Amino acid sequence: MSPLQLDELFKSSGPGEIPRERGQGTVIVVPGTEVAKPAAKALGAIFWQGKVFDSERHDLRNLISPFGVRAIRANVYTDESWFDGQPCVVLDYSKTSFVAGWIRDEIREVAPGVYLGLVWGVGRLFGGRRRVLKFALTFPAPTVS
């Protein structure tokens, strides 16, 4: 999808439930181009594999490095999106991470078990608030007993 199509998908989607457990992450860079898939695969293998949500603590940890180390914690809650003022799930690093305290992620469920995320950079470095990246999280379908 193009960047504009991804923006429209985010706008047209609801927040969904706050995710639980582990979501497989995909970094979305240069969307709609031939290098998008290889870049996402490389970045996932080297830097970021996804997020593990803890619904009891209302937080998450990112899975980073090729080893999937659980690090870089965020608070998780529902609030208005900075993108369009509509509800979203916020992944807020401002009070939990020295490394990523300048980041705010917003996610919405765009299909069952699939969330589209916007990464915001916050502060002087970004001139206030600026969208810097997109990502996707995919959760396994619940098992039926």
C-alpha cells in the first residue's frame, strides 16, 4: 500500500481491543515500493521483532535484537490519536523509557488480529510532534476449544 492508503486505512479503522500477549512486528518503510518487503524483513531480523503486551500491568515490552530480548517498556491505554483525534490504543514511552521516552506509538486494529501503528517523535528534535514511521503488529488467532 502507498503511504496515503495506509493513512486512510488507519483513519477508517477503530482502536480494537488492547492487544494481549505477543504480536509479530513488521516495520513499514518506503511503503508501496519494491524495497519495502526486503527492508522490513532485514529490520525485523536485526532490530525489532514485535511487542509483548501485559494486560494486567497495562504495559508492553518490545522484542529487540536478533534474539528477541524483551526491552523498552511502554504504558498502554486508549486515548485520542494525534493523527485524527479519534480513539486509538496508545503505546506511551514517555514515563517508562530513557531510551525511547521521545516516542509515542498509536495503533488501530485494521483486520482481526492485525494492527497498524504510527510512530510519533516528540520534542525539539522533531519540532514538536512528527510522524516518523509506520509498523504493523500481527497476533495469532485465538484457539477454540
